[in-house]
Amino acid sequence: MNARSDKRNGNLAVDRVNTIMDVVGLTIKWSGKEFKICARADWTVERLKDEVEALTEVLPKRQKFLNLKHKGKPPDDDMLLLKVSSFKAGGKVMMMGTREENIVLDDPGDHGADVLDDFGHGGSADAVSLHRDPVHLAKIERRISTYAINMKAGPRKGKRLLVLDVDCTFYDHRTPAENGRELMRPFLWEFLTVAWQEYDIFIWSATSMKWIEEKMGQLGVADHSDFKLAGYLDSKAMITVDSKTRGIVDTKPLGVLWGLLPEDHGGGPHNTIFFDDLRRNFLMSPRNGLKIRPFRHAHQNRHTDRELLKLARYITVLARKESDYTAVDHRKWERYLDENPCDPPLDLPDP
């Protein structure tokens, strides 16, 4: 191959990268439905699988992309999409995969009795082993000894704990807008006002502290007259775990927060609820996580999304009725709320 050919091929490669780096749309076709994803070519395949899980609730280990191939074979999870030979700008990816609850219905013996006994309301063997693994527990202890929460209003003795993710939980970080308020999930202020009555509210984002501060300021929650945020935790408070089903992933262990609170605060697994749009962040605290529906496409959904109105009622009922949050199956929170209505009712719009 001559120099001119090398240069031409090199330019073609650059052109391909530049073209797909501008891509904002990828369609996943699964179970007769199509899901739009704002993908970037510098994502890994693993990142794509996480995004697909958020939309479909199909775990990454169950996902099989039929037409996403690299040289005729499925790409490795750590491969960048821009290097996957079949990846196309604005393309459509066909996926096969089954949600866990459907697998359980098909095969009641899919999870051993020891797993069901441990959780009391289902779960995964991976989560059971992970949150008890001495290696991972040692990582939590190291974080407790080296990390400092960015305290704001600070904790209040005797309050329950509400931990909130940011991106896709109450802030749409992917949609362009003139200001952050346009990307805020509807009824965020009302939700936080209700929550603050019973809960110390901690923000935990897998980003840097700089961006947490910036976003909280944009959303008007950093210094609000009707509620106060107790503090912020960033990506440095997370740990890496080796998961049988997901590989090596970063997660948010609530044990770090519990270990850094004053001893007389009283916060722990029994009175903590944690909202995130990614299940992997519950791996070390499997009984305390509630997977919130991701908030995306803010301009389209901000007039119809009522998720936080319902969740305000849920956490209020928990505070009124439950002495141990780990005994509640937070995956079925809407059914729980139907069976345990918020009475007396909150002064909020109907969900």
C-alpha cells in the first residue's frame, strides 16, 4: 500500500469517527418496541448495555445484540462503539433478552432458596455475595477513612435518610436547553419539601463535585427556603466491585454514607431509601434501592411526568408505617402505595 493510499484510508477513518461522534440517535428494537437512545461513539458497549437496561429493565448479561458485530463476532464489553465495525450513525440495533421477573415466572427455581431467604423478597445471588464480600467491605472501610462528604445543611439527629442520584433521576443531562431549570424533573421542589420533613437528603452523583455543585445551583435546590440538602457525595465515594453478571463496575455503597455520619444520628439500612436509575448502584445495598424511571427528553415529558408526586407519597408512607425499610420490596413500590394509601393526604397535586 502506497503513502497516498495510507493517507486516503486514514482520512476515511477520521471521517467515520467525526461523523458518528456527532450521532445523538440510536434505536434499540426489542420485544416489538423501539427505544431511542442518545448514544455517543466514545461509549463502550458496556455503557450502551447500561443505557438499554435503564429503558428495558433487561440486565446486561441477558442482552444479545443481533446485528451489532465486530468482524462477525459480538464485540467485547470494553470496546468503544466507534471501533465496532457494524456500528452505524443513527442505526437500528435488534436485541434479544428477557427481564428477570419473566424468567422467575417461567422457572420458579431460577433463584435458590438461600437467595430468597436472604432477601425475603427475591433478589440475585450476585447481590447477596457482593454486599457481604470481605474484599468489597474492606473497600468501604477505606472510603470511610479517606473520604469526606461535602456537607451542606448537615444531618439532623433521628431523621431518616433519602439518597438521590442526579442524572436521569431528577435532571435530564442529555437534552440541550437554555438553562438547567428546563431540564429539571417536574415537581422536584415539591418532592424535596415533603421529603425534608422526615428525611435528611443526600445527593450522590457518579460525577465530580464541581458538576454536582453546578447542577444543584442551576436547579435552585442548593439554597431553598422550603428544604435543605444535607450534603453531596461524588464519584470518589464509589467503589469498584467484581460482579459475576456485570463484570467490573463502579457502584454506590450506602455503607460509606452510614459510616461517615455521626454515631448518634441513627441512620442505617433500616431507615434509608436510595433512588437511582441504574440498578448496579444498588449492588452493595440491595434492600435499600428503588430504581426510578429515567427522566429523559425533558421538553417532551416535563408536562406529563408525575413520578415524583407518587414517590413523595411513597416515602411519606414508609416514614409513617415502617420501622425497617429493608423488609419492604421497593421494586413493587407502586403496589405498596396502592395497598397503603397516604393518609392523611399530602398537600400535593394528584399524581
